[in-house]
Amino acid sequence: MKSTGAEEPSRRGNTSYWQLQDAKARFSDVVRRAVEQGPQHVTVNGEERAVVVSAREYDRLTGHRTGGELVALLVDSPLAEVEFEHPRITGPVRDVDL
């Protein structure tokens, strides 16, 4: 790995802490480590200010919505057998040149 003059992150247990200037200088490393090793904490003047996490971890934490939960709710609903009437909408169709 090339040295940029930036230091390795400090560790407390399994957690990595980056000083902001080092995190900025080595952002690719911060992101790679977030994916491979877990959350990467960023400090400013010794105070934790941000945490970089992988996209997968972010989706897990925020409950990435896919619509599956809504479908499951509707299927399990006591009103699942109710049929709704919906009018068919018909309208002119225009030709499109492809």
C-alpha cells in the first residue's frame, strides 16, 4: 500500500477510528474497510462525528423498503378476500414510430 503520510486508524477493540484529515486523504480505504471490516468511525478534535458503513449495513439498519412488507400485510389482512371494483380505462392509442 502506498504511504500518503496519513496514519492508520486507531483501534478500540474491533472498532476503527479515523481522524477527519486521514479519512479524507484515504477515503477509498475507509470505504473498503467499511465493507470488509464494519463501521469506520470518523473523529474531529477527538470527538466522534460520523460513521461510514457499507451500503448493505445501511439498508439493514434503515429497513430498506422493497414493497414486500406491504404485500405481506395485505395478504395477511382479514380483508384479503374483499374484491374491489375498478373501472377499466380505455382511451385512444396513438401510433409510435420506432
